[in-house]
Amino acid sequence: MANEFNPKHGAMVVFPFKVADATTGESATDLTNDGGASLVVMPKAGSIVGIAGAASAAITAGTMTLTPHKDSVEFTDVSLPTAVLSSAAQESYAAVRPRALTFDAGDVVGISVTTTTTLDPTNTLDVDAQLYVIFDND
């Protein structure tokens, strides 16, 4: 986890998540962190500003879409950042301006994955993902 102070928007923190042995037809399945939890409780109000992901092996068919969520519900904002992994992109990231996807202290955030039914390889593909948040200045 990294922490960087930004005088305009506040401190940035990166939360790591992962999915092991991804299968075809996943639908908004929560990724987990190293402790096995699928959500991180926010200690302070802020906003999600980015998402990134990388596959452990070459994807030869289909796609995996990584989406940030709050309280296990994917954001629906038009500026929603999604990272899409495919045969053309084994790594992906997306960013959004601060304050577009907000959360309050006590809210829980995370990352979910949706896969196509044509995903290959399946049952052996691991993905590491990161969720970037900025906490509000007091």
C-alpha cells in the first residue's frame, strides 16, 4: 500500500485485491484482499480515483472487466473507471476525477469482476488489481 499527500485532494491510498482461478461467466464477483475479505472499510470520507489490473497469464479469448463498488454495488456513474483485460491487453487501468465516485467514513469499497463466457484460460487465470482512493482534506 502506498500513501501520498496531495494538498489539493488529500492523501492517496492504494488497496490491493486479487482473484484466483477466474472462471467464465462471472458476474459482479467480488475480488478479495490478502486477508480474504472482499471489502475495505473507509476510515474517512473520500473518493475512488482509479483502478488497475493485471492477469497472471496470457488471456487468449474473452474479457475480464474490473469495476469499483461501494457496499457491494457497482457504481453507475457515467465516468465510472473500469479496467478491461483481454487478449489485446493483459494489463489495464482507468482513472476518474476526484469527487466523481464518493464514499463516506464507514462505507466499504472493493473491486468486482465480470467475465465473458468465452474467457480462456478459465479456472487457472489469476488477476491482481488495485483500487486507488483519495481521502478528503479536513
